[in-house]
Amino acid sequence: MQINKFILYRFFNSKSFLRSIFFYFFRLWIISRQKHTIKKISDNLSEQDCKVNVYFVFTQFELWGVQSVYEKLLEHDQFDPYVVVMPNFEDKVHSHLQTYTENMEKFTEIGVRAIPGYLEESGVINLDYLCQKKPCLVFFDQPHPVLPNSWSFFSVSKSALICYVPYGFKVANDNQGHFNQLLHNIAWRIFCETEWHLKQFNLLGKRNGDNVVLSGYPKFDIARGNEKRDSRLYFKNKNDMTIERKVVVWAPHWSVNDMHLGYSTFDRYFEYFREILCERQEFFWVFRPHQRLRYHLIESGFMTNNEVEDYYKIWDESPNSIHYRGSDYLGLFLHTDALITDSGSFLAEYLVTNKPVLLLESDNSVRYNEFGEGIVNSFYSATSSDEINMFLDNTIKTGIDSLKMSRGISSSLVLYPPTGSSADLIVDHLQQALS
């Protein structure tokens, strides 16, 4: 009996128990606000010329994957979309002003209606001060955006409904991280990729998926068009270099020396790729690293800031390569011939091209979830530089692709809806749910 009392005492006084109790009531508190907010939005829509103000809050431009949703909202007579541009608070290497400036430049280039979320003199602007048009819907760019209190989930939920579209296609073996984080359980709506992902929200989320809508993956909307975008949008002054060459993407993951995901093989192959960039002139190379890699290399101590800058500069300045920083990498992929990567989301995203993929295996990898393992079988794999060379010579140069049919089957698993666009489903759902 004494032992049972001791166990109960330790349980009820543990940090994990107190934390779970706190988040239970925190979640209920935010959810309780949603009915009131929906009614307020619906009442406002009944007024003449009143629109639903939609804010996409982004700390990293590379995570922007909702262009088709933004454009569809812009066309709709009931919605008024804006992009609130923030610094990358996750980046501890570069200043807030620098990351904010870079983000603002990129969003300005793609022509969205960008609102500054940061001022050099005063820092991040208060939510109430931001704009005369108060937000009704707020989309965050990731489940843990590292924002100040004025932009916390609690603060935003006072007057707006929180929404989320996953920034990456979830294939990593990290189901709690993908389906059961705080944002997943307090958001008014989450728009997920496939029926399998919807099922995981049902099984793992604390709300059993009652706030999740199967919409498909908006980044794929560009691949549904009848014509590819002009390659000059991606290759610019090097466009002529790609005409007579096979275009190969190298997309390294960020997780160098990371004990959780462990996907990265950058530490093993970065010198090798620097060498073949010069030696294999018959290929045109696209360097598309994970957006976190640049500052993680410095934070982890693997490289100094100067070493990272010098390495990235090689891919910028070489005549047969580009360093692509844009968010529209799906449009870029359609102009390439193969992908070499150790990443997660790209494995699913590149399937829309039906071009060969070489997966660089890591001994420390956490591997993939059930969905990811189902598509990995349609990729080639390598554990050494010799096997990478074999892939380049035996598959890319010759065009002999024994896994093409298998990838075609896998591509049918990632594409939803079968017809129409993901943006159509998302905007139609918002319009119906709010009116």
C-alpha cells in the first residue's frame, strides 16, 4: 500500500503529468474560442463588401508552399489574403534583420501582398498594430514557428482561426512530430496530404482528426498544369547550359550529427560533390539544400561561417551549376532529369516528375513511416561515392531506368485529389465552413 501511494505521489507531481494537464486545458481554452470567432466572421460576411482577411505568417521563405492557395483566395470575392513576413527566429547565426530582409526580398519577387512583420527600430510589430484589417484566418508556416508572444497561438486565437498546411510531405518516422504537436491539436483546420495522413491524425492526435481536412498537397498543383513554367525562371543566365546536359539535383538534408532524424550524409559526401561538380562537366547540377543546413553547419560546429559561405559560393559561381534558394522547387524539378538526396519530403515530392531518384542511405537514419517505406522501394540507393557514380553512368547517362514503372505506382499514392487542385478543395472548404 505504501508503494502504491509513493507511485501515485511521483506520478501526480511529475513534470510530464503537470505539463499534460496544462496543455489539456490550454487546448480546450483555445478550441472554446473558435465557435465565437466563426460566428463573428459569419456575421461580418453578411455585411456588404466585407471580406475574410487571411494572413499567412512566414518566418522562412523556403517553406512557402501555398502559392496556389494564396492565388485562389485572391481570386475569391470573399477573401483578402496577405503574407506577414517575419525574421527566421530559428536561425541563431544570422541577425533577425538579415533573415527578415532576405525573406521580404523573396516574397516581393514572387508578387504576393507582403506585410512587414518586423521593423528595425521597434522589432516585431504587435498583432493589433499590424494592420487596420484584423486577421480572421491565420496560417502558420510550421508547427513551431518560434514567434514572439504577440504572435503566439494563444494571442492569435483571441480574434482569429488558426489554420495549417504542412510545409513538407510527411514521410519521416516521426509520427508524434507530424501528427500530435500542439498546433495540430489547437488549430481550427489542418489540411493534410493523403488518406493515410488523415488516418494518422485520427489515430495519434488528441482530437482524433476532427479538425483535419483531406485536401491533397498544394505544392503539387503546379504539376497539374498542362504546361511547365519557363525554365528561365529557375536557371536564368545559365539556361543555355542545360540544353545539352542532364540536369541533376543534389538536395542534402540539414541533420548533420543530429541524433533524432540522422538523415544527413552531407558530412560524408560534401567534398565528393564539390569534386564531381568540376569533373563531371557532362551534367548540370542543381544544389538545393534543406533551408536549415546553412546555419546548422555553423551551429553544430561542422563548418565555420566562412567555410559555409565559400562552399555555397562554389555552386553559385560554377558555370555548370546553380544554387536554388526558391520555394517553387516543384516547378524546378519538372525541368530536371534526376534527384540525389538524403532528405525526406523530397522523396515524395519528386515522384510527380517520374524521374529517377537516388537515396543516399545514412547509418544513423530514423528511417521512414509506413507511407514513406512504401515509396522508398521505388528509388535507387547508395552507401558510397562509387555507387553514386554507378547511378550517374548506368541510369542517368544511359537512360536505362528499371524502377520507372514502380515510381509510377508510387506517384499515384501521393497525388490527391485525382482531378482538380488542392487549392480548390481548401478554399471551397473555407468558404463553406465560414458561411
